[in-house]
Amino acid sequence: MGFIHILFVVACFRCTVSYVTIKIDADKVLQKLDDQMFLGTAFDTLLLKNHWENFNSSSRSVQTLGRALSPSYFRIGGTTADFMVFQDGDTMSSKSMENHFNKIQNFSQRPYGKSNYDTFNLTAQMFDQLYSFTSTVGWDMIYNLNALLRQKDGSWNPSNALKLFNYVTKKNYKIRGWELGNEPDLYGEIKVSPEQMAADFRHLVQILANYPQFKNCIIMGPSVAGGISYFKRFFEAGAAKVVTTASFHHYYFGTPNFKEFISPDMMDSLIERIAEFKSTANVLASEAEVWLAETSTDWTGGQAGWTDRYLAGFLWLDKLGLSAKYGLDVVLRQCFYGFHFSLINHEDLKPNPDYWLTLLYKNLVGGKVLSATTDDSTGKVRVYAHCINHVRSPQYKPGAMTVYIMNLNTQAIELYLPQAGQDEFDVYLLESVPAGAVFSRDVSLNGVTLVMPDEEHLPDLKPQRQTGYIKMPSLTMAFIVLPTANATLCFN
């Protein structure tokens, strides 16, 4: 159907109206992704060390919130995964591991502080509870194995992993994937070279070959947090022969300020990082998918009143848009619960604003990515376009498209869809409650505050059906579905 022109009329104070034209090329698919599994989430192992904190895996409301995001990958991992020892009994002591990590003296490169890095046990009972929640909500678990268990010669010691594999086999648990180590490029005084880590992954896969149920498991690594060097050397050392998923992590900053949450430059900083990891993987691990396997805003675990508020949604939605546009296969949000950047609140387990944003994305955004360009020189009108997600939104006919938009301006804009003619389209406008209060925990959809009506149901996510102009207040986000776009590439 060629280029679709979307016209924005930007209203500003004491100035003439300016026009921003956005073109969507509906004749070319930039990327084709798995629209069911592209967006997943995670659970940080530090929460297991802290005895779940306030997380209640048996809560009906928590299960309802989780089930609504299904299907989804669910990564169990994080920095403390490299300090976690599985115990197939329920004892919390492990004499055989008492000297584990005695050599580790310096984790100053880590953001959370040295005191968090003591060995702890994951009991069989805890693993059962974790697996029960995962299966109840319909997610696929990817488990982060401890890579700092080392032999005298420096190679990985798989004895504890074997204990877990045997337990999983006995219980007939279905694990979708395995990951060895977390951010090995940031290990402290114990150095595990990328060449050694590649050898350790080969050893892991040799062991997994003895377990038929793990035959088609995802093998993810090296899950680096820094630059490209470790990642590159890891695959140059032959890891591509066994790793199915090349992974890296990304956070924007350590200490947030308001401007960074709505900065086009901050948002665009992700492009270069995606490009370097994608291009390296394409050369050295061409058969592997590339995942953003741990990501959020703030690498210190988030800041209360900032990263758990409406304001944080701009960076999150833009990250999803760029990740899809530039061809990442999966994005795993850190995390479903825990810290101050989670999808559900750390204290009361109620949805944070990013939960609703994530749910709308899962429901409306399909796997075919289309090109959306704009002549807006400020970069403050961020726009992405996809075919609709037919599986999760069957009410829309084939050919429909979803456009998602962020207005980063401090003034309202009016959106006009001239190609729609007299046809109706659906608007899902997300605003803070009260309007303009971007540090609020409450969010509205088309003016209706989003609240669970009870423990077993989510509110109806009803669009505003309309024609003509669409007003987007300042600092708001919207998903717009064009039911009659009849984009040829969106029919299949």
C-alpha cells in the first residue's frame, strides 16, 4: 500500500503550528520477530538469597498478572547466580562449599556493593516453589548456572549443576534454557577469560547431551555487561558451536535525573550498542539469536520514586521499539518483581506503570516491524510501527497495523491520520494520574485509571474509537491501531 503519511500538528505556546510528517513504509518488513516471545521478563537471584523478600508466588493477583504476559521467557539469574549453590535437601548449610569464593576479595566493579556476594543455598523446596510459579503462569524458565564454581586448574566445576540436572530430571521439570555465568566481564579478582568460558560452555553442552529432555534447550551466553571485547573473544574461541543465544545486558544510567528519562540522545545511545553486538554475532555466531537478556533503566536496582513511576515508561517503550527495529530476537525485562524497577511493586505487589505498558505492547504489537520515519528534527516525537499481533488481539482483521508513539515534548500535540479518511481507528492513550504527574504510580488508559477489579481479573483495556485528530498531551504514550490499513505484508 506504499507509504502511509501520518501528520502531527504540534501546538506550542506563542508560536505558529508546526507540522511533523511521519511515513510508514508498509511495503517492506524491516524485521520479522516472534511476536509471542519477543518480550519476556526475569527474576533476580538476589531475591532468593533474601528469602523472596515480599514476593508471594501463591498470590492469586500475582499469578493473574503473570499469566496475562504468557507466553514468555522467564530468566532466573543475576549477579548472585554466581554465588548460589543448589541443595537437593532443605538444609541451609553447605560444609563442602564453606571455602567457596574465599579468593574473591574485590567486586568493586559491581554496582550493589561487596556485602551482597556471599555464597548461599537454593534448596530443592525453593526451586520447587519457583518452578511451580513459572509453570502456573505459563512461562518458560531459563536458569542461570553458577560459573564461579571452579576446579583447581581454573575450569568450571559442574558438580553442583549435575545435582540440579538430576533433580530436575527426577521431578520431570521442563527447563527451556540454561545460562552459565552472569556478566563474566565484570568478575572481580577471579578472572575467567572468554576463552576459558567458551570451553566451559562446551563442557556444559557435553553434560546436557546425557539428558534427553535437554536436547533442544536454549544455551545462552556470555551475558556481558560491558563492551564488545569479551563477547567477541568468547565467540572467536569457538562458543558459536554450542551457544544458541548470544546475549548481552544493557542499562542506561546509575543515578537518574529527569531529563535523561525523556532524552532522545539517551534513547538513541542504545542503537550503537545493539549494532556492535548484532554485527559481531552475525560474523562469529551467525546461527545464534541475539538477546538483550537483562535490561532496565538503572543498573543499581532502580530508584524509588523514579524507576517505578510513569516517567520510566518512555525509556522502556523506546527500548522495545529500537530493539525490534534493529533486529534483537528477545528482550528480557529486569524484572517481574524485585527492586525499584520491576513490573510489579516491590512492597505491595500491585502493578507498576511499566506493567500496563508491557501488557499493551504484548497484546497489540506484532512481530513484523515496519519502517517509520519522521522529519521531526528534535527527536521528541518517537514513533514505531508493526503489524498487529493477531494472536493476542484477534478482534482486529488481517492487514491491521499498530503505531506506538511517545510525545516527549512539554506541549500537547495533535495527531492526524489523513490516510484513514473517514475510517475509524483505535487509540490507547496512557497518561499519568493525575494528568501531568509523571512521578505518579497510577496510570490511566483513555482517562480510566487502571486497577485490578479483583485478584483474578485485569481491567478491560478498552480503546477510544474515533476519527480525525488525536490529541496527545505532553509527556504521554499511545498505541494506535489502524484496523483498515490493509497493509499487504500484515495479512500473513
